[in-house]
Amino acid sequence: MYMRLHFCLILSALALFTDSNRLAAQTSLWVAPENSVAYVLQEGEVVQYDFRQGTKSVLRQYLWVAVDSFPTLSDDDALIRLGPPYVFTSEDTTLFTFAGSGVVFGMGSGPSKLPIRLDNTFYSGYNFDCFRAVYDRTLYSYGGSGFWSRSPALIYFDTDLKEWERIIPEGVLPEDFAMLWSVEKAPGVYITSSFPDPDVAPNTTQHEVFQINLANGTSEFQGYFSLALDDSPHEYNFIGHIGSRFLLEVDKRLYVGDVLENEMRQVQGMIAGTGSFNGFEGVIISGKNVALIYSASTMSNPSVRIRKLSLDELWAQSVDSGQPIYVTRAKFLYTKYTTEFLVVLLAVLFLITFLVRYNLAQPGIERQFVQSLNAPERRLLRFLILLPVGQTATIRDIDAILDTADKSWENQRKIRSKSIQVINSKSEQMMGYLDLIQRIPHPDDKRERTYQINPEHKTSATTMLRYI
């Protein structure tokens, strides 16, 4: 009898999960900070659901009072598969799904309702810090970290099969993705930031921001998370979102982000309780409301103050942080690498200045160089410059140009060597050309020598022809 009743309750929870568009239209997300324990606001009270113990407790004054119990996993399964809960809350339905596993619990509205397990799966592992969202009556999950890598899978919870199934996306989704924060820009369209982890995702080095469209399984790069631009490390704690605004704790300070305005604001007057509620103090997002829960600072004083307000009211009480949520790639590169950019810019300016001055001065230097040569040396230089690429001048060619046919062999050698040496020496001193005339062994006779203009200077040397 009890098993039949329990099965009927599961079917009822599944009906709540799939009924109409309420869950997609009015869903908030709250991310719990500790394993297996979730908190929600019900009838103005803070309620704790301990999925490891299977107990429901209510915060009365300053004490947790157990008021009911519900079936849950065995102790061994709960220890392994119940990570920090993602709590999705709509007007009449609450979903509990856990990081590091595929366990899903559902719960209807009303103080007498209890969580009922919806899944029948053993999926677990590579989805810590995954992106999870509800769209069109469907629960989605993407990415996430494991021990050795990050998952590339886009999956959804199939309420008929009671397990997670993989989707082949139409487009390209971010690689090596693990979620730092997320917020709903429009139905099914989310803005979310990844975070780097050199151990499991060496290719992800920055806090990249993407727009993920669950309707067609595509993504679009938006920029980089602005609060992560400086070199000093920060401690982040994603609390959750309602609509297009999200809450994020950064270094024990509470921030509110509005993705439609691309604006980050800092909540003032909070020196404690700036993270997700941990059973003592912190922030809870439940439905359309936010609860700020404070504990007395004195250890012997167990008093608790609960302040409930809307996210719009919290936004109004915040001040502009002076930074957007994310910046474009160009601004990121300029901000992140300002010093390197200036060094490169100065180097480029120096190079341009040098080249301009060099090009302006080069014609005058070439003219002086040519004028410093005698007539035979200028004829030799012109002949070698005009030689086609790949051809060389023989000793007989050079002797004919230098007009030494009537000289003895020894005198021919001296005149030839001196002319080549003078040209090479002056070109190096005046223009920086090392070995302008290059001597090459003859391929057929190693005793024979041939000559050519050094290929490194062949193009630049042609400008000297106008002065010869």
C-alpha cells in the first residue's frame, strides 16, 4: 500500500514538473554551499531539507526544529551522490538537483509537501560546477568538472525515462566549460561565465563569458568577466539568480548583476552573511524573494534576524561598482596587457621612425658610396648587380670589366682582389652590407672562382644603379 502511494506521489511530482510553462517563466535558482542540504522560504519561514538524513526542519527563533521526514538515498549513495544542491523554485514547484550527480527531487507548493525523488539514474561524476537551467519545462545541464577533465556534454532530464539523456547541439558550445555564474537574459537564453582551472582545463586561462541558447544548443562569445581582470586572485561564491539579475559573493562582499544593463552593483552595509546561507547566516533566493539571514556576533547569543526583500529592493539599496559584468575582447586585451601593449607600441613606433630615417638617408649614402669608387670598380659593381639571379661572373669576366687583359696574371689577380675588397669594405662601412660581393666555388672546377652580389643584398643593391 505504501509503495503504491509513493508511486502516485512521484507521478504527481512529475506532473508538476511538466505542467504548463510556469516553471520556465517564473523560475529562480539558488545554489547551496554545502552537500545534501537545501534551504527554501515557505509561508514566511526558512525551511531546511536534509537529503542525507531525509528530514525537514523549520527555523524557529534560533533553533532548527524537525517537523517531518521523507524517503531519500541510502547512506552510502547519499555520501557519494548528493553534492551541493541547485534549487529551482517557481510559483508551485521546487526542484532539487545536485552537483556531481544526476539525482533530482521535486516538490509541490504548500507547507505539507515533501521532496520526492524523480530520477532513476546512476549518472554521476563529471558535472561539478556545471551549468544548469530550466527551459520549456525541461531541466538542462552542460559542462562541469571531474577529477581529470571537463565534460563536453549537453544533457537534459527526461521525465518519461527518469534519467538524463544527451543532446547533440546544432551549434558549437564552449569547450572545457565549468560555470562560475549564470543568469537568464531571455527565455532559454543565458549569460554565463566559465572559470580557469589549469589542472583539468589548461586551454581555459580566463573567465570567459558566453551566451548559451538552450533552444538550439548554440553559444556566442560575449567577452570576459570584468571583476577577474586584475592580477590578484579573488574568492567567488555564486548564490543564484532571479530573471536577468544574479547575486555573487566576491571576497566577502555581495554583488548584484543586471545582465540587461551589463552593470554590477555592490550591496552596502553587509559585513557578514554575504554568501549562500549555510544554516547560520547568508543569502537565500526562493521564488521572487531574497532572504538575508544574520546571526548574532556573540558566540553565546543564538539570536537570528531574517530580512526578506525583493531583488529589485536589494538592487535599489546597492551602489554602482564602476565595472560592467563583462567587457569585450578588445577592452580585455588592452586592460589586461596594458604594459605589454605600450612596449609593443613603442617598439613599433621606434621601428617606423628608424625605417623612415633609414629610407630618407639611404639615397644619399648610396650616392656617396658609388662616388667613392673609381670607374673600373663602378663598372664591376654595375655588372654584378645586373646579373640575372642564379648566374655568376667568372674571373675572365671580371678581368675584362677591369680592363686588365694586357697585365700579367699576378697583376690581374692583385687588381681583381683589391677592387672586390674595396667594394666590400666600403659597402660594409657606409651601408652595413656584409660581403656585398660574394665569392662562390665553381661547381665543375674547385680551383675556379665565380662571383655574385650577395643574395641578401640583391634587391636593395639595385637602387644603386641610378648613381652608376
